[in-house]
Amino acid sequence: MEMITENAGLLLDAIGTTLLMVVVAGVGSLILGVLVTVARVSPIPILRRAAFLYVQFFINVPLLALLLLAVFALPDAGLILPLLPTAIIVLTVYESAYVAEAVRSGVNTVAVGQIEASRALGLTLWQTLRLVVIPQSLRAVVQPIGNVMIALAMNTALAAVVGVVELTSRVNKINLVYAQPIEIFTGAGIVYMLIALAIGLAAGRIERKVAILR
Amino acid sequence: MSEKPQNDAVARAMVRLRAVDKHYGELHVLRDISLDIAEREVVVVVGPSGSGKSTLCRTINRLETIDSGEILLDGEPLPVEGAALARLRSEVGMVFQSFNLFAHLSILENVTLAPINVLKMSKADARREGLELLARVGIADKADRFPAQLSGGQQQRAAIARALAMHPKVMLFDEPTSALDPEMVGEVLEVMTSLAAEGMTMVVVTHEMGFARRAADRVVFMDAGQIVEESTPSDFFDNPRSERAKAFLASILAH
């Protein structure tokens, strides 16, 4: 137990870093994912194509490979950012592809009549997307997006591999000193479970609140 | 409705279709349609299923494109796409068979969405006007409900209010009562009848022959993509000229 009390500051710091990654990359991937979806359903062929390739690329390349690429290859190419922002950016673009897939499945649930009614009122295509299609799509995919956010929370642990001192990295370092792997890693596991639980409960609440009556 | 101008040369054509043709693949849905609809005129389009009457209605605000011919709205040709088409559509109200109220917005938000975002009306003005319109169609007490919480008849009246909020030059009704339970048809037709009496230019695709008789200035009978007959309601119902109109009337009035 003194293992935890003696390292409380460091552990809280590490949990803070993990939460920071979850929140910033979460919000960022939501925004980016919606923009990618808009591009994907837009009538402009080059945008659709680019969005499709974006989603395919990030869904088909392992996150760890992307992290390694960003941390070791980009500085080689002259692009140097601190580790934590680099990891957050990689997580954001990676998860945004999954958000985009989820939102796109929501777009498919929007009835054609909703779009016709919007166009018939004189709303432009972009207004129709912004005011009718995307709001309805997001309401339909709250739970799937919650699952993407939970996956994002778990994926932050990979940042440990490239040197970000977040929760997994910190408990690993502590274990090297105390050699009590069961206690320390179980404790870390419980923290991740609590984060996932919080996201899941929030998604459930939001879904009940915004669900569209049909 | 005797004070209404009849479709003579003096009345301005609000909607003008010239030699309009449209195919769906092999199917020739509109064949050489020419039709003028005067300002303040109420034209009811009737005909058997698949006769092209809904398609005709939907070409007027270009929800359906046409293969050839010309459509003019208030003297201006329909723009092909983009901002000009959106602006034109904002001047043409449309009421759908399936209501198509925005499912994620309250009834009042449904009515104010386009005035705020297209006409750039202030939220307060749009709200005030929206509530007036909802009162006019008899559902002011439903302003904060969501579409799914309303009956079909109430939803369709909300949809009419939504279209009227744009101060349209023309209202298109595409089978507005076909999806309604029989006891709700009356409340929607009542709103439409009062609109007609107020001088709104209307194109109404419907199977409600009572409404056609009561509110129409002119009945257009379509079959197989063609306009077969155009006449006043009393002429059409009492003395149909074509065999196809006679057969159609016999089939619907027999029951």
C-alpha cells in the first residue's frame, strides 16, 4: 500500500496525463470525424475520395505503427513536437477515422424525406448537412461513438511505448522499483475500467436525452 | 371563390410548364406537359396511380429534374442547382405525403428553421411568426412537442405551417392526405381550403375529390404521363369529356 501512497503524486500526475489525452483526442476526433463524414457524403468527388482514403488509411494501419512513425520518423523529416502533443495528434487522427465510420452509418439512417423537406425550404446543401443530416446522424450513433471513445481511452496506453509518461508507463516504472506487478497493474486496470465506465454511462445518458422519437 | 381571377390572359402565370418531358429509364413519366398556373389559382391534379401527377408536382421545385422542356416560376426559369436553386425553392412551399417534419426538432423549431437560416430572420421574429402560424393551423399548444408526439393530421398541419413560414409564392401539395387516417383528413383539408380562400396559389395532387370540387379553380386530369383533360371542377365531375376520365371517375365514385 505504501507503494501507492509514496507515489501518489506521480500516479495522479500520470492519470491526469491519460485523462488529458482522452479528453483532447476525444473532442478532436469527434470534430475531425464529423468533418471527414461531411466530406464523405458531399457531392464533390475529390472530397469524397479524399475522405474515403483517409478513413481507409487510418483504419488499416496499426496505431502503434502510427505512433512510432510520428515520434521517430517525423523529427527525422524536420518536424519536431514534444511527445505528449505528438501522441495526442496521432490518437486524434486515428480515432477520427472510427468516428467518421460511426457517423456515416448514422447518415444512412436519415430518411430521404428529411433531406427533401430541407432542400424544398430553400436550405442549401451545406445547411442541410449542418442543420438536419449531421444532427440526426449524431443522435443515432451516440452509443457507437461512446465505444470509439472507450477504445480511445484504452489506446492511450500505447503512448507509453513511445515515451509518454501516462498511467501505464508510470505503473510500469513503479513496478520496476517495487516488483509488485499484481497490485500495481490491477490498480491501473481498475482506473481504466472506471474511465470506460464513466464514458459508457455518459453515452447512455446523452443517448436517452437526445434520442429521436420516431 | 367567385372573386378569384380565372385563368385568363390577364392573370399572371405564376408557374409555367412548357413541353416538359421526363423518363425513368424506359418509363416515360411525363409526356409533353404544358400547363400554366395563374397567380391565386388553385389547380388540383388528379389521376390514377402512376399517372405522373406526383412527379409533375415535384418538378416544379426541381426535386425531380426534367429531361427536356422548360419550367418558369413567376417568369423566371428554374435554376439548375446551387444557391440560385435554393433561393427559388425558398419561394415555393411544399407539403409532402409523409409530412417529413424534422424529427430532431420541436414543432416550433421546424417552423422557424428556414426563416432563421434562409431568410436570416431574427430568432425572436421567427418565433413570434411561427407561433402565429401554428395558431392559424390550430396546433399552437403543440409548439414544444416533437413530431412523433403528434397525430398525423397535426403533423401535416405543422408541415403546412412550416411551408407558410417562408411566405411562398406558390404552395405545392403532394398527396397531403394520403398517409392520414380517415378521421384526420378533414382537419388538413380545412386548412388547405382556407388557404385557397385567402388567395394562395396552389398546386394540389390529391385523391380527395370533395376538396377538388369545393376549392379548385381548375382540375387537371392526368393519365400515363399526359394531361388528358383540364376543366372547371363542375365540368370535370359532371361532364368528363375523355373516356379515360370517365373510367377514372367511375372507378373512384363507384364505392
